Amino acid sequence: DAGITQSPRYKITETGRQVTLMCHQTWSHSYMFWYRQDLGHGLRLIYYSAAADITDKGEVPDGYVVSRSKTENFPLTLESATRSQTSVYFCASSEYRNYGYTFGSGTRLTVV
Amino acid sequence: GQQVMQIPQYQHVQEGEDFTTYCNSSTTLSNIQWYKQRPGGHPVFLIQLVKSGEVKKQKRLTFQFGEAKKNSSLHITATQTTDVGTYFCAGPAGYSTLTFGKGTMLLVSP
């Protein structure tokens, strides 16, 4: 689905650095989400947004910051990266509440 | 909080065999959704079930929602190598979010 894009696809960063993962969708979906996927933990929700300027914490928000100034963009920032934040990060969007998420291709982040 | 459990975690079948994965919730769900993630890929939405006892089919895939709306299953008839991947169920966890099961990884040998 070309309508939701994540960048970069791969990122290596050092402990303590700030890093921002980008997510852009072209459908004007109201709902957007950030998940991390780790072996043994499945998909865990970090933050979500129901509309521009409305964001809320998910299951594992510590160490992350989000913003949503425009409907189409939902960047995720790691304020000071730690090794435990090494993961695959997926952005997703949905037109309707609790229905049919469309996921981006993911960002594989390694913190060294 | 809301939890969705999936079993088995992993299954390896020979091509042509059937496969079933089960999803159980600790609470009644308003709907259940199924996603497939190919190795190295991202989750892709397959289907949503809403009604108690609902059964839906997509070619060789049969999805079922339990009468009590607390469990669901995905059955694949005569698996093919293209069915390889991890299958996730997901249910509403709050006003506007989903909680995902940890998934069942399916490996199909030719």
C-alpha cells in the first residue's frame, strides 16, 4: 500500500542520540498509530492519534514523543535512544475507529 | 487490561495440510480482526468479524467468531507455500486502539 510511507527503512544510531522516525499517509485517515515489534512481545502500541493535534499514550510510551500538526504526518521521536529501543517500528493508519489498520513498511532501528 | 492470546505460537506443516490458529480474549469483543505478516514484511489486514457466530471465507481461509464473542479462529485448507507468515488477531483495547495477539507463525514445507 503506497498510501502510507515510513522513513527511513533502516537506521543505526548511538545511545543517547535523538532520532525521529517519519510516517506519512495520503488518505487523510483520522487515526494513526505507532507500534513496535519485538520477538516475544508481538506488536505493542507506543502512541496513537485520533486527529490532528490529538495524541495519546499507548502501552509503552516511555522514551518516545509524538506530534501531529498535520493529518497526514505522525513523526515519532526517540528523545535519547537506548539499546532497549532497538526494534522494528510500524506506523499504521485507519479511516474508522478500531477498523482495518493499514501498516507502513516499517523502520528497523538499531541503537548501538 | 484487555488481552488477546493466540495459540499455537508456531506451526510447521507440509504443503497441502490444513492449519488452524486460535485467538482468545479475556473480555467480550465488539469485533475481531485478522492480519497476516509475511517474513520481513508488515502486517496486512485480512478481515473483520463483528457478529456472534459469524463465519467468513476468503478462498481457502475460513474465519470464525465465537458465539460469546470472546474467541476466534482462522483455518487454512490445503496450505500452500504462499501462506507462510505470521497471523495475528486483534481486538479493540480502548476507544480507538487495537490490541494484537502475539501471532502464530506458519511455516509450510513443499
